[in-house]
Amino acid sequence: MINPTDSLPELERRVLHGLALEWETARWILPSKHQKEMSPPLFSLRDMKDRWGFWSGEKREIALSRTLVLHHSWDTVREVLLHEMAHQMAEEVLGAFGDYPHGPIFCEACTLLRANPRASGNFALLDERLAQRDPCPDHRILRKIQKLLALARSQNRYEAEAAMGRAHHLMAKYNIGLLAQDGKRHFITAFVGKPALRHLQEDYALAHLLQDFYFVRGIWVPTSVPAKGKMGRVFEISGVLSNVQMAHYVHDFVQRFIEQQWREYNVNKGLNHLRRSDFAVGIIDGFRSKLKERPMAEPGKSRALMKSDDPQLTDYMADRYPRTLKVLRGGTRRDPQVVRDGRHIGKNMVITKGISSAAGNRGLFIEKR
């Protein structure tokens, strides 16, 4: 996202510009009255030891930690920014003078901004929470899923296929159990993939795959692309922690698999990036067809599960994204043979163990695509 060869002053300049863009985008979600009352603050980066950011009413400044912005993911940075923006709104718009720092008026501002009221102090950052174990009491099924994905590393294709199939079966069983519970579920939201000005066809195909088979809901959201100094978009998914972790890992696994297979496929061919996109779409489509053919739940329940919605997650999404825009994508001519070759490889792809790495290497020092 940020070029690691840039000088530190240039990195900070791009980050500060990105924060300003995120602030303006967050204001757009507010009622029109509050939009007019919110004035842009100053932004700064500082060395902090005991907190990730703060709002200074006296200076009209939102300051964030250098460690936060340079070594953590952009969705993590944005979560802290929205928290500090809520402090600004509580003080300057809602009149929170004399109120507790995290009192009722501040919580009202968080609700309006869809900000996390706890994203400060010693509260675990978003990418740290993504690396934690799901607090759900049914760890037994989750441990079995990880063990099965470890077995899927087998060099024996049939053993690997069987292990992945049983892992998906248990995933479905786990989520059927969640839907049957009356208790309140806790959801987490995170980016998958990198913010960019333009996304390729395979990015959309992979986004649909995650939603259709891995029990998360997603939406393309506007976000800053600091390396470009402009607003772009990124796919953001929501669900219970274990499902978001799994979907995040599958996304990264498929992308790495595509890159590896493309290098081998394109040896001595000299095909361009358009054909790479054809190949990637073919792989994802092939893997999708394999998941459709292999039931993810007990016989007679797999299709119903895939089409069912979690009502609590539906309500969460409606509250988090009150305004949405439909993304229109133009068609493109594809090489049918390259697509078929990719599809054949995708049908043989097996997802293997590695869920715990979902939050790894998500900081700003990531090589640009």
C-alpha cells in the first residue's frame, strides 16, 4: 500500500493526506445537519507510548501514533481515527462539555459515525483481535477444522480432498449451531485484499466466493489509498471472528495459489496481465464448482445453509452501512482456453492449514500490486 522505499517524511505526508480523506468520507455518513457542523481538524503523527491516538479540542487536532500508522493495517488505523473523530463530534457538535470522556454523548457520536467506542488506550487493535482465538465456547469444532486442514497438506490427492471436504462439513455444522443459538453474536469487520483505485475481475470473483461459501457478508467500501493520494475501494467483510479469520485466510491463500500457478503456466508463453486475469478467474470458478459439488453440510442441508441469512448479521450490516452504492463493472473479452486451463487447476486446489496467519503482514509497509 505504501512504498517502503519512500523517505519517512514522504510516508508521513501520504498517511496524513489519507487520514484527511478518511475523515471527509466518514462525515458523509452523518445526517446533513451534523455534516455542516463538523469542521475538518488538523492531523498529526506523534510518538506515543500509552495510547494510539487522541483528540485535542484546544488545538482542534486529531493525533495518531506513528507506530500505529506505519506498522498496522489501514482498517486498524481507520478504526482508531473514527474513535478520535467521535471525540471531536461529541465535543464540537453534540456539546459534550463536562461529560465523561467515554460517556453517553460520546457513545451517541460513535453510533452516528459507526465508530468503535473502545478503540483507544490498551484496547486490542483490530489486526490484533483478528489474530486471537474466537471466544465462542465451541472450540472443539474449530480445533477439528484446523486439524483437518493440516491433513489437507497430504501429498495423496484423495486424502487431501477428503480432509478439506470434512473441514467444510464441520464449518457448516458450526454455523448451523450458531444460527440455532438464541444468544447475541458478536461480529467483527475487516478489510480483505488491499485498497486500490481499480480492482480486477478476479477480485470480484473471489469476493463472491467468500460470501457464498465462508459464512461472511461483504461490501466494497470507499477508503484511502495513501500510495496514490486518492480515495479507492476495498472489500470489507463482517461475521463472527472465526468465520472472518477463515475467509481472510482463504482469500490470501487463493491469491498466493494463483500467483504461483500463473508463474508456472506462463513459462515461455509471454502472456500479458489480461491473460493472467483470465487465468485467475478460471481458477476461482473451478474452485467454486468444486465446492458446489462437495456438500458443506449434511445431505439435504447444504444448499439451504448456503442461501440462509443470519438475521443478526443482516441487522449488523444494515446498521453499519446505511448508504450503499451499486458497483457497475464493464465486461471484457477473455481468452476461453486460458480460462479453461485455470478452471481445471482450480478444481484441484485444496485449502490447507494456516488460519492463524490471517492478521499477519497487514501493515502499511506492503509491496504495491
